[in-house]
Amino acid sequence: MNRNMATKIVEHRGRATSWIHVGHASMANIRALNNIFPMHEHDLRELLPALQHSKCIIRPGYAFLVFIFPLRDQATGGVTETELDVFLTANTLVTVNHGNRLSDLTALADEMTSAVKRELILSQDPATVLLSLLDRIYRSTFPLLVQLSHDVRSVENRLFEESGREDTIRQVLFLKNGNARARKAFQGHKYALTELRAALSSLKLPVPGQFNHLVSETIDIWNTLESQRESIDTLHETNETLLTYRTNKVMKMLTIFTSILLPLSLLTSVVIVDAPAMTAFMQSPYGFPSLLAAMIAMTAGMLVFFKVKRWM
């Protein structure tokens, strides 16, 4: 094992494969990596810490692959993304992960401290080592999908109890954002793996037996994310419908309330007009009770009318 402490580039050598890993794609690390593993200038620029999209590019002598993976943010519970850049040759595997955020990648690096495990892993060709690593990462993604599904069910169970509340709206939008990030991460994986098969042929490397299984895993993950997206969209539409229904119900009650008050206000305005007849009527013993009875009768009549019309 060779380790460059200044640039944090680690190289592990085995019987069939040399694995070079870079945990942070700083400019110094990229220059140092290019001295060890010369690559196309365009690929060097794409190693800078900016999320690309999953792809596979075949260059003379090597294949350059980019994979985007979703991660669970332990602080917020949301979904973030991390990028894995890969260079593959007939006998070398180069991986670059910004910030070493992929736990399966760091676990593989930890296994290299054991000479027995290192020889066992690196006695395989680079394509097999890469696909084994990808299989680990894909399998570790399923708990994230399970958690997302659990969050969807949790919001669904509380939807009718908390419809219209600000926290429900926030949770639905939070789910939509997490699902969108995860789908964006996995969107190009199937295409990248398909191109990888062609790259293996050009590099004269055998197609590992787990290749088809890996493609199936990407399809399963994508189908799960699509199913979750449909469920979240349904939740969002249902929540919007409940909000609209609640708003309409409030507006309906306000309209009925206003419809009742307007005639009463008109009657009151007529009564208090400074006219001799009205003044004499209000000063009589039965004036105010009669006015009150008329207002009550008018209100009751309007309520009955609204009830017959099924507006209430």
C-alpha cells in the first residue's frame, strides 16, 4: 500500500488489480493523481467537486464513469447526493469520492488493511472489483428507500387528521424533494452500466457474472422511486383537495353569515330612520319586542331556506 499523506491519495496493489483512491478532489489531488494515472484533460476538469450526472465515457486505454448516489442526511433527515468518479483500465481501478461520504467505499478501504482480504479482493480483475463495490452501494441504498416509504406512509396516515396544517404541507414537500433528489441521482445509472459493458469489451476485460444482477438492482431501485413518486404526488393532490374543500367550506359559511346579516342590517337601518311613525313605534311597549321577533323570524326563515336548498 502506498499512501501520499500530502494529497490523501491511497494506492493498494494486488495480483490482478491496483486500486487508487482519492477521498477529496482538490486541485492538488487532481494534479497528483494525473501524475500517477494520466487522463484526458476534460476528465480532469470533471473531477472538481461539482455534481455531474451518471455516465460512462470510453477513452483510449481507459473508461471514465460517473455515478451519483443518494444519501440520508442524518442532521435533517433529508436526501443529499454524492458523486463517485471511476477510471477503469485493464489492470487499474481509480475511485474519487468527494469527502469520502460513501460508507461502503470507506469500508472497502478498511478491508485493505488486512493483507489477506486485500489479496483476496485485488486478485480479481478491476471490473469485478468495481461491480462488487457498486453492488455494495446499491444494497446499502435499499434502507434509504425503505425509510422514504415509511415517511410516505406516516404522512399518509396523518393527512386526514392534520389536513390544512402547515406542518403537513411542509412534510409533503419534503418528501417530494427527497424523492426528486434520489431519482435524479439514479436516473442515468442504467445507461452508464450499459455503456460500461461496451467499455469492458474495448478494454478486453471479461463481463463479470454479477453484471446482469447489478442492472436488475438499478431497475428495482428506479421502479421503487417511481412508485414512491406517484404516491407522493397523490398525497400532494389529496392535500391540495382537502385544503380547497376546507377553504370552500369556510367561504360558504361566511357567505351564509353575510346573507343573514344583510337583511337584518337593512331592517335595523329602516327602523332607526328619524321618522315620526318609526319613533312612535319604537317608543311603544311592544316596539322593541316586535322588532326582535321580526329579526328572529327572518333569521329562522333564511336558515330554513338554506337548509331546504342544501346549502348548509
